[in-house]
Amino acid sequence: MLDFQKKVDALRRYESLCFTVCVTILIEEHASYKTAEQALCQLFGDREFWRTAEVDRSQYILRVCTKLCMQKKEIRLSRTS
């Protein structure tokens, strides 16, 4: 298993991807920032992510970010109805 600093360094390479996916879906910058941060924290502890081949990680991140964004949208919709 990777040590803490190696995981952090690896995830830093994906920060902009996470934010881009989140801002594309959520539009609002602050919510996108928070959701991207949540995704990165989730990925940090996700054993499956670390077992995923480097070339497939972007697709994995896309799925994680999309799921979290949809959950945020669902929460927002439930509050307004």
C-alpha cells in the first residue's frame, strides 16, 4: 500500500480533473470546490482506486465525481421542494 505522502502527491495530479468535472455538473464554484475536495478525500481511502491502473484512473475519478455531484443536486432539489 502506498504511504500517505505518495497518495497525496498522486491525488494532486487529479485535483483539476475533479474540479472540472464538478463545476461542469454543479455550475456553482463553491459547491464544486467542496464536492471535488470530498471526492479527493474519498479517493484517498479507496483501495479500489489505488488498485486501478494509472491509465484508467481518470475514468474512475469521473464516476466518483459524477456520483457525488448527483447526490448534491438531489439534496438541493429535496430542499427546494
